[in-house]
Amino acid sequence: MFKRMKKAVVAATVLGLLFTAFAPIGMVGKAEASSKNTISRVVSITDETTAFTEAPVLKIKNDDESWTTGGYFEVKFPSDFEWPANIAGLVTDTANVATSATRINDSTIGITFTVNNPVEADYIQVELDAVIDSPSTGEAKVKVDPRDSSITGGEYTFATVGEGDTNTTIADTTDFSRQATIEAIKIDELQAGALDGQKQEITLKLPSKFSWVDTDLNDTAAEVISDGAGLTATNGDITFDGRTLKITNLDITSGSARGYIQLDKLVVRADRDAAKGDVVVTVDGDNVTEQDVTIGKYVDYGIEVTVDKQEELIAGRWEDQTTGKIKIEENVAGSLVEGRDMEIILPDWCKVTMDETTSDPAITIKKDTNVTGDVEFAYDGDDQNHLYWKVALDDNSDTTTIEFEMDLSIAANAPTGDIEAEFVGAGIESQKVKIAKVVAPIKVEEQKLADLRIGLQNQKAPNVVIVEGIKSAADADDELYDPVGTDENGWASKKNIVLTLDDYMQFSKVPTVKVLEGDLDIDEDAVKRANDNKELVIPVKAGSIKLSKLEVSGIEITVDRTAPEGKYDISVGGGALVKNYVDGAGIEDPNVFDESDVVEYPYVNVITPAPGETKSTSMFTIDSTTYKVVENGVTVEKTADVAPFIQNGRTMLPLRAVATALGVSDEMIVWNAATRTAIVNKDGKLASVVVGSTVLDVNGMKIVMDSPAVIKNGRLFLPVSYLATALGVSVSWDAATKTVTFAE
């Protein structure tokens, strides 16, 4: 038999086979139009067909009881289909609806209808009986033109016109993430006898990275093939070979009318790296016209998470901080595994606030479908940024949707920009979704860094200019956002803006504080220094209505004589800005963080004269055993057996490792276990120190250190500045990289 080829993606043409409505793709009626329009079945015909054996039916159903007094609409065939001369009996209705139909021309009929006490069960049916004249191949669509009625307009496929011996369709497409049982594939004869024949072969071939799953069918085609309309299919073997499913030795006897065979219970599996999107199977056979059929769609994830609005949430706040509506929706029914935990994980600087009444996460469920009982999120142990919901579904054959809002507390130093939450578990692949944005209550206009010298007092420093990012960023409200009630930690006061210097520095005097713009009300006369003059406290009397700018000028700083060289930061915080700070708060503490500052930025550069020429440098990084030695422009990376660390605000480095890096040989480094004394001889300079002592002896000179020598991991550590003194080298500190550099 001569076989003509056709390549047509036909899945979308047959959704009406099971009385499923087609989405309208043509014009739509006025906004209040509301009917549900469906086609009883899509008929397969050839370009030689002149009439339907059994005409499909267009059903127009009242949707949500929205029909009113009636109206007028038209039903139009494509140009190669005509209404019969006598259309009597083609339009029918229910008891509450009265219709009259008029044949306007060959392709169009007009229908006038009235309704009396309409109910949702009311409908109008139009039998699409037609005189067919050499129809074009492809989909034949009938158009519903609502005119000014309450009928929904659209175009609906009622027939497919083939150009071969058979037409292959699928009842419906299936979205799946890894594996799915697809809907039935139907092969229709386009003329009686087209499939007739003995010992036939039919193949179904999937795209690359997809395969058929052998579901214990005992190698007999009878378990997947059914027949109808007078056609019979018998015998036949079935084999699965990766992408190819093959039916062989199939005997088909056609009847006097056009018949069909149907393939059911077929299972498709995708490799993890299979291409996402439509999955097209090629159907071919001895008497089957080769045809491509879209059987479904391979989707990225089991669920899709969306947010209707990216709300802006304020760093350092925890009340009135609600996300937009978050929607979790299965792409494929059963993606969420029953009884498993679906988790939501937020960044460490973000917590879901705790409901004070129930001690549960403050989450408002807006909608849920296919869920058993209430959707109840819980904290994962003590982690306030980690939630889970134990999946409980009504029916694994239906898709599940959950919509909710979350109240969040944001740490003061949280990075501005997107809050990204991870959704994972319950059988779904991890996906990260932007659920809100963080805005800082203030920003600081950074100035040029000032060079300050070690050990000098009253050195001029740059002005600090604070600009509000939101109205009333700084306020004098003790209670509105107060997470712990009274200030048990003695933290300055909840009404203050606080500027904080590094531990090596102090404010030499109280500077001038002025509001340059806006209406922020501060108590200029009560500005003071605190915490050993390392903090500047600015009392706020009332928050702003207009965005404000605050300037701190005339700042003078004293630098400790033990300060290493390098850049140092200043931070801006205080209870007027930060409403969710508690000293020592951990991830397990509801609503609050151990973060008191909103902004921290480079402020000054500490320098000291460098006598002589630098011969070599050695660089050590906190908490890293890797260090670098630079000599004559050549950098060599080395590894120590212990790492530097910070203890009680002091940077501690291993004596032996630093001495070795600076060229001191092993015999020049002596350890006396009896007296627990370390002795280093570098270039004739003799330094010694006893473990636990704060006295460093350099060539007989006693130097009192501000922190004692300690043993850690079997090595002796000294404070960095005194270690430099002992070895006769200069030292600098880079706060950004936490790196100590020794130079000689």
C-alpha cells in the first residue's frame, strides 16, 4: 500500500474527545459574557468526505447562572463546510431556554434565545451537521460570535481533515516531571478498510532522552490495544527498546464503516537531561500513515512557586513586614509526595516571625486546594528561618495549590535587594524564589578616608552624613517594635542613633550633630559619648514625616598606640533605627538578631612612618593556616600548622610561624618547657615571654602587653602589635580581608 507522509502536531486538536472545552483563540464577547462551550467529539475525515456519519455537537452551557434575558449570537463554519438548506432540529435547548435559528448564508446561522429563571444546568446545543466540499487538511474550527449576548465567543475544533490512510490523535496531553502514563493514542481509518491486513507492524518512536517503560505486559499487544466501529484487532506482540515501542504480528480486520484501534496504558520516562517542553512521538506502520503526535510536556520541576508582588521589607524591623502572596502549585499531579516534608529555607538574616498567641510561624493561608485539613507550617527545630509542611493531600490525581503570606523579621545588617527563599523536599527538586526585597532604613554618604597616625590624639576624621531611606527611619518609639520590652541589655537606649568606632579608637570629644534636611527631631544638647568613648549616642525626640538628612561634623579621634596599620570601619545603628536587636540572639530566638548596626563602612586609614627600606613582607589571614611571604617581588605561599585568631578583640598570631616567615631559623627559636618560656633571637634582638604573662622582654626592656601570651593547639600566640615589637618589624591590618601584614 502506498503511504503518504504527514507531519502534524495534533494533540491540541482533540482535547474535545472527552467533552473537554477548547480555550477560545478567536474573538471573545463582552466582559460579562459567561458560557462554557464544548465540542462533543472531534471527528477524523479525509479531503474526500462529503458528510459526517455522526455529526459532532457544540454545547453552550450557562456558566455560574450568569445568563440574563437572552440575546442573539451566530455560529459560523469554515468556507469548505456548509449548513444544510433545512436547519430545523439542529438547535435544541433546555426547558428554561427558548431558541429560534435562522440560516443566514451557507456558512452562518443566527440563534436568538430567551431565558426564564436561568440555572447553571441550562444549555443550547447545535448539531454541526454539514455539507462538506473538499475540505482543507488540518483542523476545522467552528466560530461562536457572541455579538452583544452573554455567550462566550471563541473558535473550537470539531474535525480534523487527513491526507493519508489514517489519522492519529491523543485524547489529551500529559505534563510530567520524570515518568507518566500517557492518555490513549487513537489511530482512525480515514476510509473503511485502511487498516485491514495480517501480520502488521506499528512503531511508536520517542525523542532522544525519552524511553518507553515496560510495565509487565507479558509481551502481548492485546493488553494495550482496543478496537471499535466494526474493526477488530487480534494477536500481536509488543516489545520495548528504549525510544522505540514496536507492535508486530498484528492482525486487523476492517468493517464496512471506518474503524479505529486505540493504544492505552503506555508509560513514558524522561532522562534527567532530557529537553524540556513538548514531547512528540512518531507513529508509523504498515498501514498507518506516519504522523507526529504531541503526547505531553516534560516540565522543569514538580512545583512552581510564584509571588504576586515583591514587597519591600525594612532591615532591622519585625512588625508590619508581610510578603506578597506566595503561590505553590504542582505542575504535575502527585509531584508533592504524601507524608513527606516540604521545606522553606530563608537566609540566616531573615526569620519568620512567631505568632505570640500560638507560638507558630506567622503565616496566613489565603487559599488551598486538594489539601487534607488545614495547611500548618511549623518551625524546623529551633531554626526560625526554616519551615516545613507535612504534605497531606485529598487526591494524588489532582494538582495541589497553596497560597499564603509570611510575616518576616529582617536583621539590621541584611544585604539590600532580593530575599531568596529555597523551596525543597516532598519529592520536589530544590528551587530558589525571590519572595520580597530588603530596603535599608538609612544610607551613609561615604567620605574620603582620612589618614590617622598610631598613638596620636585629637586627629580630624571625616564627617558622617546619614540619609533616611524611608520616612521615620529613626524614631523615638520604645514599644512599637520592641521585641523584649525593657532594655535588659543596657543597649544605649531604644531612642538613640549610635555611631561606633573600632576598639583601637575613641571619640576625642563630642562632635556637632545637625539635621540638614527634613524634619527629624533630635536632641542636639544631649549628644554624648559612651562605652569608653568608642560610641557616639544621638538621642531622637521624634521621627520624621519628610525624609531627613543628618550630619555629624567636627569629629576628632584618638588612635591607640597598639593599633595595627590598615583600614578601619565605623558603624551606624542604635535603637532608633534597629527594632529587633538582642545581644547574643541566635537563629533559635524568635523575631530578634544579634545585629545592632544597619551600616558599617570604611572610615579611616591608620598609618605609621616606615623607617628604612622594606626587605620583605609576610601576610597572615585570620582563621587560615595559609600565609604568604614576599621577597624581592616574588610571592611564595606557605602553610603553618596553626591559624591566627581573634580573642577578646585582640588579634593573636603564632610566634614560631611568624618568626619563621621573617627569616628566623629554627635554632634561633627556643622553647623552655620547664619555665614555659619562648625565646626568639632575630638579628641580635632577643625577645622572651612566659605563657600566661602580659610582660614581653625585648633586650632587657619590659613591655606590658594588653593581652597575655597563650597556648593554643600546642603553639604560643602573642597579640599582633607586640609580636611585631618583639621581632622588630612593622605591622598593618586590613579589616576587610582580616589580613595582618608584617614588613621589615
